[in-house]
Amino acid sequence: MTESVVLDTVDLHILRLLQNDARTTYRELAAEVGVAPSTCLDRVTRLRRTGVILGHQLRLDPARLGRGLEALLSVQVRPHRRELIGPFVERIRSLPESRALFHLTGPDDYLVHVAVADTADLQRLVLDEFTSRREVARVETRLIFQQWDCGPLLPPLPEAAGQAAGPAAGQVRPAD
């Protein structure tokens, strides 16, 4: 079992600030949380080393890149066997239209977030890259009208954690 990482209020404040703007300098972070820049650097380094911070991403506007239509594709794969889903996952991940891929429980096996130019491009993608595959039994398409970002991801508060088993509040498990 992976050891939990204890996060104090300074760590949580740093994580909140970096999630809102990953370009924030160590000097700016340190001033905001009330610690020395060297202390701030040490803390961010520890958060990276322990796997709490996984990396940094550049966000792009799909519409400005000619992909103004986004959709969610619910995909059912039959038979749902490892030798079929491995190549399916790799193919979907390699498509330039794919934004995110989720393996699910329930009637659908996968949820794929895609960004395309228009409805004709979406139709081409569904027909050529999904339904043409022998392991794909069904695809349902849902257009995304609007999307909102939510708040930063932080460990549950003590009152939200209740008596549930798992890491104590303020602790997270780093990625394996």
C-alpha cells in the first residue's frame, strides 16, 4: 500500500494557487502563503516528488484551432476482452480529435470527449473511427453546448470524510 502524504494548510494553499495559475512564480507563491521563497520551492519540490503534483498542462481553445464542436461519445465494446480493448484504447488515444477517454462501469464501456470542426466531421469520426471497428457494438453521441471549469481539487474536509476508512483529512495518496 502506498504511504499517504500529509498536507498542511500551507501545502493546500500552494496547491490551490498553482491549480488556478500554474505559471505563478515561487516568489509570488511564497508571498501569498506567507513563507520564504526557498521554503516554497522546497514544498513544491516535495509535492512533485511524492506524486501529489503530476505535471503542468497548457490549455488550448479548441474553437480557435478549428475544432469548435465538442461531443461526448458513449461507446459499448463487445466482447469486452483485454485483447480487444488494448488496441481500441490506443487507437482512440492516438486520434487528434480525442480530448479525454474514460473506462466506465455500467451499460457503456467508454466515454470519449472529442473536439471536431463541425457535424460533418463528427459524423466522419464516428463512422470511420468508431462504428467501423469490429469490437464497437454501439456509439451514442451527445453534443456539448457549454463547459465550465470547477474549483481546485483538494483533499476532503474532515466533516466530509466522516468515519469513512482511508487517508485522514489533509492526506492524499500519491499516484503509483
